[in-house]
Amino acid sequence: MNTATWLKASPKLAALFLAASLALSACSGDDVALKSHFDTGHQADAGDSDGSGGDSDGSGGDSDGSGGDSDGSGGDSDGSGGDLDGSGGDSDGSGGDLDGSGGDSDGSGGDSDGSGGDSDGSGGDSDGSGGDSDGSGGDSDGSGGDSDGSGGDECYESGSEIGQDCALQEGVCAGTQTTTCDGVDYAACTEVEYGSDYNSDPEEGRVCDGLDNNCDGIVDNACCGVGANDAEPTAETLGNASNRVAYQNIGPHSPTVIDAAAGAPAGATSLVVWLEEDESTLAAQHIDRDGKPVGDKYTREADTAAPITAVTTPQGYEIIWGDNAGPLGTIRRHVYVQPVSPTLSPVGASVQLFRSGLSSDKLNQITAAYQDGAVLVGIVDKVGGLVTKPKVAGIHYRVNDRPNSINILNLDVGEPRTNATVRAFALDNGLLLTWNLVPNSSGATTTRFAGNLYDSAGVATGSFTTSNADQLTGDFDIVQTGANEVLAVFPEKRFSNRVLVASTINLATNTIGTKVVLTDAINDSVAPALAGRDTDSDGYVDQTTIAWVSKSNTETNLVASSFDAQNPALIADMSTVASNQSNLDNAEVAITDTNAVTVWQTRTGTQQVKTAAVTLDGNALCLD
């Protein structure tokens, strides 16, 4: 029986046969389609019936048919597209799409939208892995195509950071390296790599510590006046000065140096004031941290000026001086103040603060300090005719009402043949006026070191008095070292010479601490000048730069050093700032942000006001 006959004979069997045939036919069609995809989808057409990969030239989206790589490998050396079986990352070989189209509805396999042939930009895979289940970009080690894992970056080796030498390798920078990478190159070294001793200042921050701090191969570039480099600084000359300072015992702290006011010319750190050579001209000059002039010099004519000083205020400066006025035989000593701006322009007229009572009086010293709108001026007036006595007085006034706020303070009178020195200081709790009386011949016996503390209204709030029997000169200086405590430094006799000694003074209890010797007795030490620093930020001085005059049998030198103001002890080292300064008896020191500046007046030939920079430790600086 043939098939047709059998079907006619059994209609039910015929229906079953027909259903089976249809099912077999459907399976055979799918199998053929699947086989067609394996044979052609990954080789050329990526799901397109013409094998073009979605592009008419069969290039797979690239004109050379490389699939984006010059060797046509799809980014992997074996041309597998990143998968060992060459399936394009999908087990069914569909190119990542169920319809086998290569990821594009039009079968383009990749194109102008940059999506990799898929609207979601996943590269044909739902997880965006680029065709690899581990997201490795086609490389089994995840290195991005570079065996060291650096992605082409030179800052790594075997997946770890490696160091590169810093650019500077001298001095404190020797052996330094950086491991900081910016993604392509190593970052330049900074203070972090070079360490705490590094300083980029060409002059090494003006510190003499025996190290090459700026790593240029030279130790302590600017330091001199001590050790192997015994050169002296080249002093800066600000101008000629009056010999009245030397011959009539005016000083010893002349000229005066104070901090520059806010608004001073750029670069100015201090202001120096002095009496010029003709004795009738007052001078003021800003200087920088090297002691060099900054801006224009201020001058003012006076009748016959004597001592001069100045203070810094929020408005600028108060320049204060003594003047001899009146016809011969009726000359009176006056004290005047001239307010000037931070740039040394006069502000209003000068104001008379004081007038001496007798024509024979000789005003020979002046000092001043400012705090909270008040100025305290100290003067020494020689009184008594042929045999004079020093009279110590004070003047207190307010800068906002100079003519109407003047208060004269009569403080002390020494016996005949006695010298006096007076100094004013601003403390954290008021203005301190101190003075020293010492004999200048065998006929005098008075030795007294005293002081009064005043508030901003000019009311005395404290005082001290002590005897310094061994002191041969009245010059001294003071820094504040604590609440109601100051440290005074002054010369005192030891054998045939004078040494500098330090002693604390408690203004609340009127007590004097133990004297500590600062200099040895090999040379005669006089005219100390102090500039204190608060390095621990407690509001009081703990480190002090000091300059003084050191005299031997053959020469007189201006020297400098430093000491711990909280624990003073014998100064071991000093630096020569200026040598062979015959008859020198004065010095001043001002602190800047990086160093200190010494100021003095020469005493031989044409007298001059000079400056030189020193480190905060007192080492001389030889600067270009």
C-alpha cells in the first residue's frame, strides 16, 4: 500500500502524520538558519544576508574591513574579538543580538552613532563588557593591552609605584625621590619630598645652620662674619649725621629704628630717624630687610635740633625731637612732635610738647613708645648751671588730641656728676619708662635703676627701683618676658672691663632677679641693643637678637648674637658686623620677617648712619 492509499484508508492516522511532518519541517528550517549564522555571521555578514556586516562594502564599519584595528584582529592578536572561540563574546554567535543582526536593526554592524552597533552603546552585550564576560577589554590579564598594567604610564613597574630622583640632589636634598605621578609623568618635588630643612630662598632663608638648605651646593650662602667666612657685611650708608650725639652725650641710642607702619612703601620693614650733619635737619628713611633705603627720605628743618626719636602708630608715625630755640642767653629747650603718614608726608602742623624752665638746661636724651592711642616720651634734661645734674622727666599725650592731653611727669633728679639714660617701652599692660643713674666721676655715688609703668591714661600702675653699684655706664635695653616681667640687659664692671648681664624685673612685686653674665670679660662690652621674638606664640619674648659694642685694646667692633630670653646664659658665639669703629657707643636692632637689621652711627671722621643685615641668630649677612 502506498502512502496515499494508507492515508485514505486511515483518516485519523493521516492527520497525525501531517502534524508530525509540519513539526519536522519547522525544526529543519531553524537548524538551517542557525547553521547559516555560524557559517557566515562572524565571518562576514554579522547577521546580514549579503555578508556585509551591515555595510555595503563588507568592511564592518571601517573602510579597510579591519573592524577598527589595522590587522583586522578586533583588538586581539588572534583575531578572536577578545574571545577564545571567536564568537564575538556570545555563546550563540549572534554578535550579541537574538536576531543575529550584529546589533543593528538595519544589520549595519556598526556605525555613525558610535554605539558599537547597539543603541545602548554596550558593544553588543547587555552588560557593556565589550564582548567579554570579565570586562577585561579583550585581554585575559585585564592590563588594557600593556603587560605591566600601566596602560602606557611610565610611573609604574609590575603594577607598583617606583621612585624617581628629585631634581635637586645637593645638600639637604641629597637622596630625595618622588613617587607622585600625575598620570603621565612624575610630579615635581616640593618641600614635602625635600624635607623640613629645605628652603627655596636663594639666601637659604637667612639661616646660618651649617647646612645647604636651598640645595645649590653652597652651605649658608649669605652668612659671614664668623667661622671660615670671616668677611664683614658691606654696610649701607643712609646719610651723614651730627657729631652733637658724640660730643654732648646725646644717646646712646641714636639713631632710632622702629617698625614700618601699615601702608609704608612696598618692601619697607623699618624706619630709621636721625639728626643730620648740619644739626638743624631731621631725617627719616624707610629701609628694607637688607637695610637698604626704600622710598624717599623725609627731612625737616629745625632751629638747632638735638635728640630725635619716633614711634609707629596705626595712622603712620610720630616724629619727636628736642630743639634749642630763642636768642643767645635765653635759649629754651623744647620738645616737638610732627605726625607723618606711612609714606612720610606731614599730617598737620607740629605740636610743642614740652618747654624747659631755664636757659642753662640742656636737653640731651629723648625716647618714646606707643600703645592704644597714647605716647609716652622720656627725656633727660641737664640742669644746674656749671655743675649740672640729670633730670629725668616724662611726657604723656594722646595722638587724637595732642595739644590738650599733654601730661608732664617729673620722675627723678640725679646728683652732680651723674649720667642718666632713659628708655620707653610698650608692654602688653601699659607703657614703661625706665631710667638709669650712674656716676661719671669719683665725686658721685648715686647708682639707681628705676622705672614706672603707666596705663593709657597716663596713670602709674607699677614701679621698680634697684641699685647697680657695679654699673659704669647707663646704657641698657629691655624686652618683655612675661606678665608684669621684663628682662633688662646692661653693662656691669668685672675686673678691668665691663660685661653684659641680664636680670629679670618683676613690676608687680618690685623685685629684681639674679644677674646672669652674657659676655666674658676679655673685651669691654657696652651699648646693648635687643630685638625680641615670640617663637612659641605665648605673647612674650623667648628668643632675642642682640647687638653690642665690643672694645679691646686695639679695636672697637659692633658684634651680634642671640640668646634665650627665658633662660639667659653666657653667649658662646658672636659675629662681627662692623670692625674698627673707633669711639662707637651706640647700636639699634630691628626685626623683620626673615632676619634682623642693625643700625648705628659712626664716631670718626664724617659721622654717618649705617645699616647691615644679620640673621635672627645674630650672624652677619653678606648680601649682594
